[in-house]
Amino acid sequence: MKINYISLFKLILALSYNTVFIKSDLDPLHDYCVADSKKTQNFFSNGVPCINPDQTLASHFATSALSKPGDMNQFGFNITLTNANSLPGLNTLGLVMARIDIASNGLVPPHSHPRASEVTILLEGSLLVGFVDTNDRLYTQQLRPGDCFVFPRGLIHFLYNLDFVNPALTMSGLSSQNPGAQISSIATFTSKPLMPDEVLKKGFKVNGQDVVRIRKNLGG
């Protein structure tokens, strides 16, 4: 069969041209979205339905949700997030704001956000922050009030209050409406169901008593 190279070349050009205008998949807002193969009447969207634009008010784009601190957890920190309920105008914009209160000598332990990069600005106190890249290289920086730091998407990072007397306060912005958060130690040692002891012992080079102790300390 004789190949028409001119027609083939035109086809390749057309396909290349069209791919420029084809939108890629949107980033997911959840860990997973199982397909509803039975086509039930329930509908779950990758976001929140919108109101009629004619009913939009300026108040939909403002919130005081970040004006007050919350209760500290076992690590000595609290995170208050905006969401589509507290700040309706945030819906579909692909970002979230967070207030992070860290007690004296408190720690936001190593964790990651699978769907977002994060930029944080220190408002009060003194912090040591850092992240580890996929080559296991650690980047750290000590922050003073007014300083900013960026944590790349999906990489493990931490915030540690260096002050043994005074608390610290930061404001962060994350590049997803639902960034997700996974504290490494809690996800590993207190998963449901529990990760097999042998996996933890081999992976962390610890014994069975260490596994039990760590789980107990983490509330597992």
C-alpha cells in the first residue's frame, strides 16, 4: 500500500495543534473518587456546587474564621483552616488559608500535603522550618516575624517553635481547595487497620516493644 506522506504529515500537524488546546485533567480534591458504575441517584462532585451568581454578596468572600486560636493537640499545635463553608467565595479558586498556632517548644511534626504546595509567613515568635526532597536532602531555615518559607507540594515538612517560653503564630496559603494532610508518624503507626508489626520493625529498625510504645504515645 502506498503511503501518502503529505496527508500523514498534515494529520500529525493537526493532532499536535489540537493537543495544545485540550485541557488536562483537573487536580483531584480527594484521595480517591470511586466511579459510580451503578449510576445511583446520589451525586458527589469534585468540589461544592455554586449558588446563582446573581445572589453573590461581598460577605461570601470574607471570613473571621482565622481570628481566634484553637485548642492545642498532643504535639503542641493547632491548625484552623478556611473552607467552602466558612469562606464560600473560596470554592473553585484552588487555595486554602490556614492559621497555625504553635505552643512554646511545640512542633508541627513531619507531614505532607499530597495535593498542594504551601507558603507560610511567621507573624509571631521564632520557628525552625524545613522540608526533605525526594533525594533525602533537608532544607531548613530559621524564621523571624515577617519571614516567609515555601514547602513544595507533596514533600515532608515540619515547623518547630524554638522558643521555650513564647508561642508562635503563622498564616499559610495552600494551593488546593482540599490539600490533604498526612502526619508521617500517625499515618504509619496508627493506621486503621494497623500496619503489620513486622513491616514497622524492619522499616524503622526497631523491636516489637518499640512499636507498642510508639503506638501508645501516638494514641493508637
